[in-house]
Amino acid sequence: MSPDSEHIRAAAALLEEGKLVAFPTETGDGLGADAENPDAVRAIFAAKGRPADHPLIVHVARNADLQHWAREVPLQAQQLIDAFWPGPLTLILPRAPQVPALVAGGQDSIGLRCPSHPVAQALLAAFKHGQGGIAGPSANRFGHVSPTTAQHVIDEFGAPSTPSASGVSSNSPLACVLDGGQSEVGIESTIIDLSRLNTHGAVLLRPGRISAAQIAEVLGDMPAMPDRAAPRVSGSLDAHYAPNTPLALVATEQLSELMQRLSARGRRFALMYYTQSVANSQAAVRLPLSADPQAYAHALYATLRMLDMKSCELILVEQPPQDERWQGVNDRLRRAAFDSAGVVERLL
């Protein structure tokens, strides 16, 4: 059941007090704080174990004054806003001088997004009368699998800190968790850099549900790929979104033989797949996902979290197709597998 208006107002009041509030968006559940309160922002970094130079995305309401956050809002930004906001698109713009550098990871740019989830919309409308900004990275420990339900958030941080009968509060950094159900999109927003239009044009820094082709339909040109001088953004590290269990991406045609070899060595492994040709395996746990990229993304993180609880030595993931529709999913899986390089060889 979604929170009612009273709970929304209470959560907004907690944010204004500098507390941390977990809230749902269509992409995943965020760990929210007042983006203009440095102490509250520091609390996000501390709770997540997030490096201080890794910038946060600021969530804003539909009617927010973007000139408060950005030195300029170019025509291209307004075109993308008109096409995709509210929705899973983050715009990187030149940061306005009054916006604390801490929330931007010390950079001269700022990431802004207007989420479409009705609970996020209601919270943003209630917070500072719709003119505040909520810094909201994923509500998980840094580098871990992102949460797509309120329960995932509680699994990461514990239940909100309320006094117990003995007068002792829990160790959770959260003051409140708003439950908005399972996230619709399931992977993080597309990020487009518009802070260097004169020199680089629009640059795709992180793929998501909104594709490069959709961006090009609006702007007239395909966005460029990231360059070394691009702003740092959330989810851009090589290793990210990873379960605790080692994860390996394997091409469909190589899966059957690899699973036979692992079984012959007595290895306990899990399989996440989308084609029926590999369904009948000797995996200890088998979980199918959809062959539709949007449905696959919707279930991806929840499935990884389930497999991570099965006491396996390895999670095998059937490599999804490589066409553009799967770009966001492939990006997340590649980063999730990055620190597991060589694990298959060690198990064999």
C-alpha cells in the first residue's frame, strides 16, 4: 500500500530536519536527503560508504525552478525535459554557484532528474513547497546491487531508527522508508551530459531505458560516447551493481558445456537465463528472466538479490543480446561482473 498524504508530509518534514528518507522512484529506491544541507548530504555518503567525489543526482519536482540549480538551462535541456520528464532521464548541467559543491562531488556540474513515480512526485511537491531538491542515490551500500523495493532498502540498512522500549534506537541511518512497491523500470536513469555543449555536444554518460536513439530523435544528433574529460556521474565506475556472489557473463552457445564442467567439479552454481535452450541444466538454482529488455530490466536487481541468497559459489548469467535495446541491461551486468574476472577459471 502506498503511503498516504500524512506519511508523505511527515517524510518531507524529516528531510527538512536533515534526516535521511528512503523513497521509491520508477528506476529504483533512493536514499534521500536535502540536497542543500551539507550535513545531510554527508550522511548519505557515510551511510552508503560512498566516495565523496562520486556525485549525487538531485531529484526535483515538475514545477521546480531549474535556474536555482543550473547556471544555464540550454535549449537542448528543455527539449529533453519536454520529451522525457517526469521520467528516467538525468541531465548534467553547469552547477549554479549557490548549490553546495558537496552534492556534486566537488564538480562544477550538477545532475538533475524529475522522477515519475507518484510517491516521489508527492514527496517532492511536499518538500519545501515543491522548490527543494532531494539528493537521492540508490538506497544501498556503495557498489552493491541496487534496491527496487522498500524491503531491499531495509535489508541493506535495517528498519528506520525509532526508539525501542528500552529507549535505545536502532543502528539504521534511516528516519523513514516510503514503500512504493516494485520499481517499474528497475535500472537507473539514462544520464546525458549537456554541460559541455559548445565543445562536445550531448554525451551519453550512462545508458538506461531511454536510449541514445530516443535522445537523437529529440536533439537531431546521436549523443557522443563518454570521453576522459566527462563529468563523473553515478554508476560510472568499472565495478558496480555487484552481488556478493561472484558473477560471470557467458554467451548462450558456451553455457551448456561450461555448466557441465562446473557440475563435474562439484561446484554449486546458479543460473540466470532468458532462452529455454539452457533451462535444463544442473544449476543448483535456475531463475528465468524475460526475453523482452524492459521486462528483463524490471526484474534484474531483484533476481540478483534472490540468487545472492542461495549460497552458491558462482552466478552464471546468460549474456543478453547486444543490440541497443539491451544497452542499459548490458551496462549493469558488465559492471556487476567486473570484479569477478577469472572466477570461472579458478573454479574449474
